[in-house]
Amino acid sequence: MNGAATRAAPPAQGAAPWRWRKQGVIFNADGRWPWLTSHACLPTALVLPDRIRLYIAPRNERGQSMTTFIDLDRSNPAKVLHVHDRPVLELGELGCFDESGIMPGSVVRHDGRVYLYYVGWSLGRTVPYRNAIGLAMSEDDGRTFRRLFPGPIADRTAREPHFAVSPCVVKEDGRWRLWYASGLRWIVVNGTPEPLYCIKYGWSDDGITWRRDDVTCIAPLRADEANARPTVLRRDGVYHMWYCYRGSQNFRDGGGSYRIGYATSVDGIAWRRDDAGAGIELSAQGWDDAMLAYPCVVEVDGRTLMFYNGNGFGRTGVGYAVAE
């Protein structure tokens, strides 16, 4: 698997299967603006004193992903208080890593500011696209952002030659920790190049310059699996991770489409995978009856919430569930 090191994880004491109570769709792109034509992808939550600010990636009229936010009621996240009327970042300059699309990944409070780690898209020739991770900063509780750099802070490397995507960043005990999806290789499925990727780990002293030692956290269970979009919660000395995984055949709302997986760890580096413990399954019918993707788990007022996408990689909107 591209030479990546995978550490065996001891059992995480205190970890038990989760159960989630679904609350349904809370928002879908409705075309009210040309950049909000479809999708509400990659929900990324920032908990504010009076609301939950949820960043999402709608697509514009050209099919490019943008990033904006909706504000939700803390006591009732199904209640949308505000839909922001513009993207928080414009597409990057011609030739830059984010010229073709921008998706949210993770938000972190630091020194009175909000750091937004995001995924940039640029189109390819032999493969459809490539991705890298960028960083933007806000000084107004995440309403507006400016790029810290025109280029990415995490990109392909000598040992990870394809792409870096899906950042989950946590600042903990003076160290910044990163879980992200690294491209393993491209395969051709029915004449189309499709990417394979898995979740890896990195760390930083400042949240900007990252050390990535090619350490795999969630290894694929089969040769054609891809897993991505980690979200990590630490509780009672145990790290809990939810993520999504898919196959490479018929994965666009078919039998190989994204499901939500789960793993635990005692150190955040070596993980024990237990997808059955994720606690959330496809619905019998409705907006998430074919796909579960891109979880974001946060704790709000004594409750644990999961925001996620359903069918069509966010085409049917964003919803949430509450841990029982």
C-alpha cells in the first residue's frame, strides 16, 4: 500500500458501539444564487455561543464546488437561522491548486481566530483532477476568510505521490494533529480513472507546517476500497473516528457507494477498525437510502451530533443524527 506503515492498535477500553437517531435533511441547495445550484457537501461544524455554523460545499452553475455556511439553532439543529449569501472564499487564481473547486474540511479556533482547512481542486488531463489541502483564516467568527497562502499546506509528496484531501485537524496539548486521506493510486474502472485513498496521520507545532510520515490509520479492507473524511472525537481517554468508505464498482448511489465506518484508538495514531460500531445505516427509503457520506461529529450542549450527506455525494442535501 505505497509503502505506508500501519501500526496495530490495542483495544480501546471503554469503547462501545454507537447508536444514532436520524433527524432528517436540514438543508439542500435550491438555486437561489448561481453558485448554490446543487449539493450541500462536506458538512463542517463550528460551534458558536448562540448557534452552530455549518460550512458546506454547494456547486455552482459550472459544477464547481464552492464553500459557504448555514447557521443552525443550537437547541434544534433542524432549524436554519441563516443561509449565507456568498462563498467564504473565491476560487483560486489561474493555475493554483484551488482554481477549480473549494470544499471545507475542518475548522479550528486558535488565538481568537478561526482556521479553515479546506480542499482545493484543479483539473487534470490523464486523471480527472488532483487535490491538496489549503488554509484560510477568519477574524470574525468564521463569516469571512482570507487565504494564508496562495498554495497548499499539504500536497502530494515523495512518498505520497497522488493527492492529500479530507483534513481533520485537532489542536491538543500544544500539538496540532492531522488525519487526512492520501491518494494511493488510480485505477481504470469501465474506462474511467478512479482514485483509491486511505486515511493517514500527520502532526505540526503551528498548524501550518506538517510532518507526514506516511503512517496509515485506516487501512482498506479490500484492494478496491477507498476511505476518507475522518472526524475525530476524544472522550474518556479514547479517540473515536468516523469516516466514509466505498468500493470502486457502482459507487455512485449503487451497491459500492459510501457507508460510514468507525474506529477507536488510545493514541490517535494506531486505530482498531470496527465499522459495525459506527451505529448508523442506510435508511429504508428517502434521501439517504443509497449512500452515507462525509460525517462530521461534534459535541453540543451535552449531546453528540453527526452531520452527514446522503445520496449523490450531497446532492440530496445535508442532515444530522443524534447519538443515543
